[in-house]
Amino acid sequence: MLSSVLKSKKALHVNIAIMRAFVFIRQYALTHKDLTDKLKELETKYNKQFKDVYEAINYLLKDTKQKKQQTERTKIGYKK
């Protein structure tokens, strides 16, 4: 957090204010049913979309790692 990096009183107060703002937003969202329902709907919608993106990124990372391992492995057999 901010106060652990900067180690000043002002950073500590800003950090506390940020935490209080997040708590307030969470309480506000929980007390307003229509807002909560809309947030849940958006989460499920975008989680499905990003799931495909994450799968594609993981595939590309695995493919790159596998190609790197293939090129760096110790060759056996006839050497020129």
C-alpha cells in the first residue's frame, strides 16, 4: 500500500481514506439491490469474454516455452 512504500503520515492518511472509500462503495452496492444485480451481470458477462483471452494467452505462452525448450535442448546423434 501507499503508506508502506512512502512511510509518511500523509501517505498513511491517504491510505486510510482510500480504504474507507472502498468500504463505503461496497456497503452502498450491497444495500442497493438493483446495482448489485447489475454488477453481478457485468461480472459474468465480462468474465466469459476474458476467459477466452486468457486461454489464448496461456496457449501462446506454452507454445513459446515449448519452442524455446526444443531449440535449447542438448542435441544427440551425429554431429558435424
